[in-house]
Amino acid sequence: MVRPFRHSGIFAGKRLSGSALCAVSAVGRRRNGSDTYHGGDGLFVGHRYGVVQRKDKETGEIRYEWDRKSGENATGFPAQLEKYLNGARIGGKDSATANGYREQMALLEDQFNKWIKTHDRYDELVAKYNDVFNSNIPYEHSGDPLGLKGLSGKRQPFDYQNSEVRRLSEDGRGILGFGTGLGKTTTALALEAFNYENGRSTRTAYVVPKSVLENWYYEAKEFLSEEAFSNYLFVGLDVLMDGDQIRQVPVLNENGKPVLGTDGTPVMRDALKLADEATITARMNAIPHSNYRAVVFTKEQYARIPLRDDTVDEHAQDMLYDFVAAGRVASAMDSDSHRKEPRVAGYCRSIQIPAPKKQRSIRTLRIWGFDSVIADEGHNYRNSYKNGREASQLAYLPTSAVAQSARDMQLKTRT
């Protein structure tokens, strides 16, 4: 992003636009006397990292790799300039050196602000900034009835729920952040029905905590029609039977007393129990060959669905290249040295995913036919990345470890 030019701002942070990269790179070339300096994907590493020449000790072969530079180009003010542009704090071997670098940076920032105001693309950069940060007016979706056919009619979504369903369906992703008691479960069920009836989804996976699995069953049965509910599979639940009829049990209140309906009779519902491990395994193995439109997993059951080989490998490569571009690690993917495989495995361990393997035999998520995932208690999946250097410096913000469940969800939703 860029700070507004009407303030005393230089380009700062990460992920600069193409125009901003051109402008800052031009200043870098003028300031440091280099015609080859460049940034990559909004991160500036041209002085600390670049193409270096290496000689193999055994064969004598000369090769060129992207790696950390040595000598004066890797230290001094150019390296501190890169840190500043990447959002890090300027430092030095001692306070006097650091203060000197900060004074140089203040001077360069003043020079940059004067220079950019005379640049041919100044108006374009200002317009882009204002479009992104000052003109974002969220679209308000209609709260009119969704026109769903597969509902029981016992309960209809409110207008704010209809609007949220349309928003999430149009975006294809998002966070449903209603407060307690405002009907998040009902809205999630309506979203699946809306996507299914409009051809936007053919099979949805619900991922819910084990503690609310039965509640999802009861809410789905009350909200959906019998035909729609018959196309739902609850992997971890068994329905108890009395002969060929579903056993009914009374609904109890917080005091253990039966809840009475409007006619004064006890409210009844299906009797359920948790399925055993053998039943769960059999059901999961049968899912790829079934025609269920929605499957409700617990977090633990969903975690058992394996990842595709290419998903794991692509993610490992993406993370490694991001680390290289950010100047955090030397290249391990393009190296031909004997250290390549151990380094790749080491970085895979550091980002909490399995190291790349040649073969996996268990069916994977896409093969199961899922094209949508709805997760209850989404905060369980928030720590999919390790805190970066900026987040680790914020006061009162805990440095949370990467959650394996979050990493698993992130990878599965990119399959």
C-alpha cells in the first residue's frame, strides 16, 4: 500500500502495486547507483539477496543461484533501506549507527516526496490509493425471501439472514459473524440450500465441534424438508430405532424438566448416540460413492481426510519462494546441492505440513466430491500462519503457534 502523498509519506509496508514498485525502484536506482536493483512482489531484497556465483567443490562446475549476497552490498544503508520499505525497523550495530541510518532515511523520504510530486504517474498513484481505501462502499444484498423449496416451513430465515446468505453465496467465501442467538446455524443451513438449489454447489462439507454435533442434527431436521434432510449424512451419529420407527425422547430444559409445546404436550425429538469408530470409518469410506448433498463431520473426522500430493508440494514450494522473496531464507528449491532435500523437509516441518511424499493411497477431498466447506466455530482455524515480525512486535498481542487444524483447513480448501 502507499500512504497518501498529501501527508509526508514514503511508500511503506508490503504488496505495492506495479506503479508503486516502478516509482520506488527508480528511487532505489538513483540513490544507490544501480541499474539492476529491483523488488519482487512488493518486497525489496535486491541488496541482501540476488544471483550469486557458486563453484561446486567436487566437480568444479560454476552455477548461479538466488541466495544471500556477501560483502558491502549486504550491509550498510542499502540493507536498512530495504528493511524500511518492507515495513521493518531500521537498526544498526550500535545506537549511533542506527540514528545515522534514520537520518539518511528521513532525508531520502523528503527527497522522494518532492520527486514523486513531479512524476508523470503521480495522479494515477493517488487515484489508485483513493479508490482502494476511500471509496469502498459495501454492497447491501436484498433481504427478500430466498424462495427455497427444500424447507420444512416450521422456521423461515429473517431478512438479515437472507441478506447474509446472498452475500456469502455471491462472494463464494466469507465469515458469518452474527452475535449469540441470532441464528448462525440456521443461516449456514440456508446457505447450503441456496447454493444447492441454484446450482452453485453439489456437495457441501460441514465441519463442526463434536460438542454441538447433535444440535446440528436437530436444527437441520427442523429447518429442512424430509426429502432434503434425507440427503444429509451425519458421519458421527447413530439414530436409535424402535423396530422400523425412530425412537423419540422428550426435550428437557435446563432444569431437567420436559419442554411443553403450545398444545401442552411434551416436545419430542429423535434419540441419538455417538457412532463407534468402525461405523465412522465405514461411512467415510462410502462417501465418495454416495449421492449425499451435504455431509456433517466433526473436526477430528474432517482432519482424517488426506491431502493431495500436488497440494502439499505446491504449498511447500509457495511458502519457500515467499520466504526467499522476503529475504528470510536462502533458496532451497532451485539448488542442485546435496543439501536440497533436507532443507526442503526442514522448512516443511517449520510451516507445519507433511513433507512431500511420492505416493499416498487414501482418497482425498476433491475425489470425495466436495466443492464447498462450511466450518462452525471458525476461530478454531485462525492460526494458519506464524506471526511475522510486525505482529510479534505489537504490544499485548500473544505470539500464537500455528494450529495444525488451521493449516489443514487452509490446504484442503485450496484443493
